[in-house]
Amino acid sequence: MCGAPVAPEHRHLLDLRERRVMCACRACAILFDRRAASDGHYRLIPDRRLRLADLELSDLMWEELRLPVELAFFFRSAADERVLAFYPSPMGPTESLLDLDAWAALEADNPVLAGLEPDVEALLVNRARGARGYWLVPIDECYTLVGLIRTRWRGLTGGREVWDEIGRFFERLDGRSRPASRNDEKETTAWRS
Ligand SMILES: [Zn+2]
């Protein structure tokens, strides 16, 4: 942002207009932590990661969300005033038209989802190859996964290398996440304190 050197462990800002992730030095991260300072253009991406082992999402409900693949992320877009669904593909992040009634039902079953910070936090779903993993993550995690798939995918099914990488991505994410429940409404504001 300001041109100062960025430490290896650093926070990210989201450019809301271009949905681009930018590295931020400590000073910039503190500055942009106050929403007013950002003038609505940049938002500091939070750093809470929750493993939602008890998320209520049946196969039927998953079908109703109408995702064409088994890896996807969902976030509330302030500009669109609704939840958007994306999935990683060899072409980059791809939007899927989301059934909003199905999302509302999912949110009713899982109150923790009401606490998704608009634009900068997402529900990340991994149901690929029999997995059933759900995390509430900073949006930059989703773009890391997107980048991994965009650059490593080979042929129609991706190839072994990309699936090994995807496996390692979720292992790392799991290691950095703390367990939370779908009913944790208190999680809606916990990250601010
Ligand atoms: Zn800076």
C-alpha cells in the first residue's frame, strides 16, 4: 500500500472495486482496520479461521445451492446486497448463480453464518472426493486456493499434483483454524475484540 517493506507474516487488504488482495504493512493494517479510513475502497481482511465441523449442510441442500462443483466459497457482497457464490476453476474464480432461498435456509440452520463480515470473510466448502469440510475464512484464503487450482490444474480432472496440493492446502488451513459451532452466534463479533 505505502511501499514500506512487508514482513513475511502480514495482513491483507481487499480492494473492493477490483476484488483484488493486496499485502499490507503493520501500519497500513492498523490504519485500515478502521472502516472509515478506507472510504469504502479498501477493507482490512480479518484473520479469524473457524473450523465448522457441525455445519448443517445435507446433500439435498447442497444441490439446492446449485454449485456445479464440490469446492466453493460464499460471501456477502455489500455492493450487490446479497450473498455470492464462487468456485475455483482452471480459468480463475468463477461465479455460480446462487439460489438465495436455499442460502437463507442454510443461514437459518447455521447461525454462525450470519456473522460473515461482508466482502472480506467467506464460507469455504470442500466436498470434493468425499470430503465434508467447512470453514469460515478470510477471503484471501479462497483466492489462495483459486490461484493454486488456476496454475496447477492439468487436463479434465486436474491431475494428481493439483489434488495433492489441494489436500495440503486444507491440511494447513485446518491447522490454523480453531473449532467453532454452527450455533456460535457470539462468533459474529468476536474477531473485533
Ligand atoms: Zn504500509
